[in-house]
Amino acid sequence: MIRARIFTKYFYFSFAIFSLFVLPQAKAQSPGLSNLTCEHLSDPLGIDAASPRLSWQMTDSSRGARQTAYQVWVGTDSLSLLSGHADAWHTSKIASDSMLVHYQGKPLAPFTRYYWKVMVWDEHGKTSSSRIAHFETGLMNKSNWQGFWISDDKDKNFKPAPYFRKVFSLHKKIRSARAYIAVAGLYELYINGHRIGDHRLDPMYTRFDRRNMYVTYDVTSELKDGDNALGVLLGNGWYNLQSTAVWHFDQAPWRNRPAFCMDLRITYDDGNVQTISTDKSWKTSTGPVIFNSIYTGEHYDARLEQLGWNTTHFNDSSWRTVIIRSAPSPNIVAQAMQPIRHVEAIPALSTTKKDDSTYLFDIGRNIAGVSKITVEGEAGTVLRLKYAERLDSNGYADQSNIDVHYRPTDDSDPFQTDIFILNGKGRESFTTRFNYKGFQYVQVTSSKPVKLSKESLTAYFMHSDVAPVGNIHSSNPTINKIWAATNHSYLSNFFGYPTDCPQREKNGWTGDAHIASETGLYNFDGITVYEKWMADHRDEQQPNGVLPSIIPSNGWGYEWGNGPDWTSTIAIIPWNLYLFYGDAQALADNYANIKRYVDHIDYLYPNGLTTWGLGDWVPVKSKSPVEFSSSIYYYADALILSKAAQLFHKPDDEKRYTALAEKIKNAINDKYLDRATGIYDKGYQTELSMPLFWGVVPEELRHKVAGNLAAAVQKNNNHLDVGILGAKAILSALSDNGYPEVAYALAAQETYPSWGWWIVNGATTLYENWKIDSKSDISLNHIMFGEIGAWLYKGIGGIRPDEKAPGFKHILLTPHFIKELRYFDADHEGPYGKIVSSWKRADGQIRYTVVIPPNSTATLHLDDLDGKKVYLGNEEMRNNGNIELTAGHYQFVIR
Ligand code: BGC
């Protein structure tokens, strides 16, 4: 993956140079189609969806480019597709501008590669055809599994990780081979000694007793004529957490020794199929991974390595027979999503030798991930790698901000620490396989002196490998750093489910996740991970609608922290996916769940106000009433539900939830709003921001409330006085209601309390607490204050989706030309292509560049122009504040 990215960069670079000299005239993008995806993935393998989503983009940069019709072909034979024949599905020419369709052809068969292409007609009736893309179905139905679930005969407390192997012979020419592997726990898969794929921490964390995931690999080129060896190493992950902490994952109802089921499905040239599966013929042993915990670390004794264990030439006579186990859940589904990878390699910035056996590595920034250490030393030398986000006053790794919830029963499992025991056979390397940590520093201590240098350690930033889809760049370096830090925290907390922090908890805290979801969607193509996480929600929901505060959960969190201010994820995340992708799948999949959830709150709190929740978490000083903030989230859920009901043509529901939303809104305003003054409750920043942001304020009082908010902020010397719920709302509440400069003053503030305060103090990620020296709640890698990463797009760049034409089909462009900024560039790659909103000041003018992707439109709204006029070329734009734009590139001048 890392290689691929470098290559892509290099490719773009050389292409840019090439086009500079050879293609100076080739400015406009010629019409064509690109970004073909199936289930939001490019040419995926192992899809279980019965009616997968297909989507594409036009690549036409001409003004007004749009799609007027499309035609889709799907078939099993790529050649006949070329000539327009498709045996699975072909539509007629459909007059539509939609670029996302659900497959509606013949029932898809399992284990089958389908090729597809699309042709579109543009506004002149000109056609463009796509490349031939493909997707491949997986097992589709659990009855298609051949293998048994197998494990060794050890119990869940046994520490060394189990290794499995099997040798088999092949004698016919192979056309293709796929490995399907379902695991309770984590795995590494090898064929003939090669590790298959570059995924890490596979499969993703789910509620293991309700849903398990399998992963598909194309292993055609790994197999050879004659003997072949399969090797599988299993890790514990969240399935068998042996470490003890306050959430009691060691007592999870699903906990057991890791197990797996695998089918290696080989199709021969003659069309025959053979499946090599997990069964009693496999053998098992243990090896160098003597302990592994997703939460704390991994212990590796290199003296126990069994060289060649995953190859054919290996004597496994001392290995034991496996046992057959029952499947961990009745529900084994395809993992159709971006995997976790070692996305970025980060060399150590410095190393400090503390003494002969202690070194401190600094990687220069805070990340989630692992390290690779390379060292030479005597056999039996024990290296301990302790990971920390900060140093104590003597310059040693300090974990006191992150180990507070850990409850070790002895000293055998130190927090965020790997143990590496050398085999003494020369240079040896070690990287954790089944764990990750949050850190900037790695302190290495050894039982006997070893020589280490800066080059001895490399860190790997790990996360779900979602493609970046947004950029912010401004003339204020602090803002740029806040944006980067927000992305680092967002990604550090994206591991197949969104987490709160990568060190202390790694919990799927719901509140943190919905707060950060817009930031995530502006910056990364994360839909596959969120859709999977919404399935986790459905697994966790009680029949009465209640959700736990952390998801997935072992049962913890149904009694604490799970009010609507946190668990509104059930409504907010599907809604945001709809807004950002124009794809209503998640909303449809979760509709019944949102309904049960909202109904439950209605049942418990019939007057429309709910006291259920945590409130404005980690506030600076003022704390708003929980009832106030929770009821606003409850309102947001009811409103989303009413809109979803409208979308899905459920008039009774629409009526009912519109009325419910209205009732909640009125109850909030009746109790908390002083209509004469335009003040909510005590007038704290959170109390004025949340009703503005979530649309609770009566229209006629919006300006008054916003004015009060701006005044409250200015009175506080442009400093925040909010917790996480207020921080979500305050910037947009100001910039959407006439006070973008006040919002900017908060966003760019550099003294306590502010985002910039963290940055000027060296932060490379966002923190959990405004106070840097707080005694508690001070993880240095939390995303819950991360809304600012979305606000930069919304409040300054002004790129916003329109719920009436979601997925940026229609874009609401509302840039704010902040006085203190010389320039500001925002771009976002949406489903239709790249949207650009970029402005700079020069010679007393503002030059404003806009790019609207093909097949979409925008309404540009410019206010606060200080009496200046808007020109496009030399033409003055006549507008009443709104300028309608079709696709294309625009250069406005404001003077
Ligand atoms: C987590 C938060 C979470 C909070 C809920 C903390 O321990 O780290 O991010 O939302 O608890 O109370």
C-alpha cells in the first residue's frame, strides 16, 4: 500500500511534468467516466450484497456538463460485455442523472466474478463508456461454507498464540483460487511461507456472538504444482481479551480461545472446483507469540520460532491435531470494507540513550499504530518497548495519562508495552501483529546492554485505510495544523469502528463518533466503515430500542452514558452518510432501529424532554443542564426519522415523527428559552449554540440568539466555554448566523482554552481536555473536540451538502472571506467529483475560484461583502445574494 501510494504520487508528478511540456493546451478534462465502484469499493472481491450498489463519476470539466441518461451492463463474460451483451443484467437507456444504482438483474451466484460497465449520455446526447469494472461475490450464504471451525485444545486463559498448518497437493492447471477465511479473533494467513495480503488486525471487531466477518483473497499466484502449505496464526483481538480493565472485556460473553474457518476454493482450467478446508487434518502448535492483547501489547520470544512452519518442508510430527469448534455466531458475513493497514511508515526523529540499556525514541508526532525494532544481541536478552504519549520531567516515557483504567492482576502484562526476547542469531526485527497503541515515544529497555540508533526503530501509523477526500490550506499556519491534527486524531480512532482514543480505551464511544462524523466524511471516504459500524449497532440494540454507550460492547454501557447525546449515532450517522454520499442505504437499513430508539425515548419521556445522558462532557467551566442537551439530540433524531419517513414514502410515520419533533422543540423552547431576551437558560455558550446548530430556535429569534452567542463569546475574550456538545455546535452556530469572524476568532485562538492552545504547545493530535495539565481526562489523542475539521469546510470554505439533493448533487456554497486570512483553499472529492472553493486576497480584491463537478450544481451565496461587487470575468453578477452555478470552473472577482 505504501509503495502503491508513492508510485501514484510519482506517477502524478511525472504526468504533471509531461503535461507541462507536451500538453500545454490540455487543460479541460475530456469527457469520460471514472471511479467505478461496487458497494463503494473499487473492483471488490467477496461481496455478499444481493443487490450491490454500482456507482461512477463523469470526468467532464466543461461548463454545465451533466448526465441525462445511463445504461448499465453486468455479466460474467467480460468479452461479450465489450460487444454489449450481458448475461446478468442490462438496463435500457434510462433517462436519469443518477450515478448510483442498485443491481437489479438475475440473482447473483456465489463465488462469481461479474464484469460491469456503464454508458452515459451527456447534455448534448453525447455518450461516454466506462472501462470494464468487476466485482466478485463471496459465499453469499453461510450454507456455502465447506470448512469446520477449528482451534487447538487450549482454554481461553492460555497465553501463547496458536499456529495451524496443512499441506496439500495440486496437480492440475489452476485458473483461479480464492481463500475465504472467517476468524473469531485475529489472524495472519500464509501460503507457502508468504503472508497473504497487507491487512492488519483482520477481521474487524464485531459483537462476535452475533456477527463474524470473513475476508476474501485472490491467491491464484500463490499456489504451485505439487505440494503447498497453508499456515494460519491466530491472535486474540477483542475476542479473547486477557487483559483486565474497568470495562471487563475479559468477561465478554463471547470470550473463547480464537478459532477460524477457511475454504481455499480452487477452480481448475477444466472448470472443476476443489475446496481445501479446515478440518481435522490440520495440525497445531504454539510458537514465538507467547502473549498478545489488543489492549496492552504483545510478547514475542524469538527463541521459540519454528522456522519454515508455514512451508511444505517442515517436520510437524510434534504438532498436535486440531479440535472442531462450534461457529462463534450464526451470522458469518463478508468484510466488504477498507481494511486496517500500516498506512504510513514514520522513521524515528531522534533517539536518546538514557543508559546502556535504556533508549528513548521520539517519532515526532502522536499516532496510533505499532513500531518495528531491529536489533542485535545475545540470545535471551529481553527488550521491553514501552509506548507513551508524553515524557515525565526526567525525559522517560510517562503513561500516567492513559493507564488509569487498566487493572492488571500481576506484572506480567504491562500497559502499552511489548516484550521481545532475542534469539541471538544476528539482526532480528519485531513488529506487533495483534495489537496497536497510541504513542509518540517508545522507551526501549533491555536486560543486557544493546546498541540502538535512530535507525533501529520505525513507527507505522495504522488505521482503516480510507482514502483522503478533502484538503484545507490557509494563510494561517495554526489553522493548517489544527486541520492536520484533527485528521490525525480522526484516523487514530478509526479501526473498523470509530474509537475514542487509541491508548486508554479503544472503545467505540458513540458520542465521540457522531460528533466527529462530519469531520470524517469531509476528509475521508469512510462510508464502508460506518456502514459496518451501523450493523454493529443493530447487533447491540435491545428489543426495546436501547443502545449501549460503546459499540461493539460486551454488555457494558447499557446502564451508563447511553442517552441520546451519545447513542443518537443510530440516526445521525446514517443521515450524514445520506448527505455526503447521496446514498440512503444506511438510512434504510437502520430505519426500524431509529424508530424503536425514538419510540423508546418517547415512551420514557412523554413530555418531550429527556434527562437521559451525560451532557456537555469535559466542559471548560460552565455546565449546561443534561436535560437541555439530551433533549436537543432527541429532537435531532425525531427530525431525521421524519425526513427518512418522507424519503421512504411512509406518510403515517412522517406525520407522527414530524409532530413528535415539533413537540420536543416546543418543550425545549418553552422550558429553556426566554423569548424576550433570546437567551436559553443561563446563556452559556453551549446553551446558545446547540439550539442554533440543531435548528431548535424559532426562526424569528434566530438572529437575536446568534447575537447573544456572539456577545457571550466576545465577552469571554473570544475564548471557548464549552464541552464536547457545545464544541460541536458553536462554530457553525456563529458562522451560519451572521458571525463568521467571531467563529474564526474562536477557531484561530491560540491561548487557553482553544484548539490553537494545544497546537502552540506542540500538539499533533487533538486532546481530550482543554487543560493541558489536567489531572484526569487527558488522553492526547481524542477526536471528540474534532468538529473544527468539518467547520473549516463549512464555515470558511463554505462547501455544504444540500439535503434536498444530497451527495453534493447540489452544493450549498457559502464561503466566508475572513478578514484575517490572506487565502483559504478547501476542496472535497464528493460522489460527483472534486468540489473546489478557494479564495485569495490580492490588490484589494478577492479572487474566488470555484469548481463544481460534472452532473452537479451549486447555489453560491455571498454575504458580508462590505458593499463590494461580484464579477465573473468582466460581467457583474446580478444576484439577490444567490448565484446559481452549473458544473464547471469559475473564477470570480470581488471588488
Ligand atoms: C471516553 C470518552 C467518552 C466518555 C463518555 C470517556 O472515558 O474516553 O471519549 O465519550 O468517556 O463519558
